[in-house]
Amino acid sequence: MTYTLEQFAAECRAALAADSGRAGKEGVLACVKKALASPEFLQTHLGLHATAEREIIYEDPDYGFCICAHAYEGARTGGPHDHGPTWAIYGQAFGETEMTDWRIVSPPEGGRPGRVELTRSYMMKPGDAHLYDVGDVHAPRRMSATRLIRIEGCDTTKVRRTPLVAVEAADAAE
């Protein structure tokens, strides 16, 4: 199934135009899964020529969402984070990513970062996609090269994120 960037962006726009809330984001999630099922789309935007760790391949002028292509080489572990005032959808194209979800046990206060505890861990394999809504805290871990599509509700390089630090479950009870 051939799926173009233009079709992908138009279908994301339509989903968000129909519903700006959770249902619209679920519609965008369906678009991400459709893109992940298109070998031509993946080859065009995430093939071996793709080397940027983060490249915005489309930014919507009206709704502000961004479609990003990510190409990571080697292992990397990210810390727990949210996306500030926006949401993101991760779509695994190649390789695997272990994702962890976290719960805020104490918010940032007085210049100290918020504290979070691990709630679950799961593997994202090619074709998997996941919505992280506003305030959802997660962290990726990659053991080798990976490529993914990520939709951001807005360009996350321009937003302030909640400073967070992981704590052990026993420490979270304090």
C-alpha cells in the first residue's frame, strides 16, 4: 500500500479538524499505523539515506502538528519525560524500542525536579504505535539502531518540559 506524506498529513489534519480532543489524536494514531504499513513511505522517509536523529518532514500551518522522522544509531537510553503542554505519537518503523511509562509522585517545586516512579515497561516493534497524551511521562531505551515516525502536537523543541527525576518505588512513598 503506497501512502504519501501528503496523504498522511491530510488525514492527520482531517482527524484533528473532526475532533481536537482524544478522539482526534486516536485518529492521528490510526494514520501513523497506516504509514508504518507502507513500505514505500518508510523507504522514502526512513530508508538508509535517513541519518538525522530528528527531522521535521511536515509542519502543519493551521494545526501546528509536526511529522518527524527519527534515525538513531546505536544504543541510547532516554530519561523520563513528558512533552510539556502537548502530545506525541511514536511509531516504530525499524528496530525495537523498550518504552517505560512513569507516574508523577511529586511535582516540581522550589527549583527541584518532579519525582516519578516506573509503572510499566513494554517493547515497541516495527508497526507498533503509541499515543502519549499531554502529561503522560515515558522514556525510551534503544539497544541498537532504530527508526521511527513521531507526530508532535506542536514542535516540541519550542516548548518547556517538566523537569523530572526517577525514584525507586520505596523512595516514592516518602
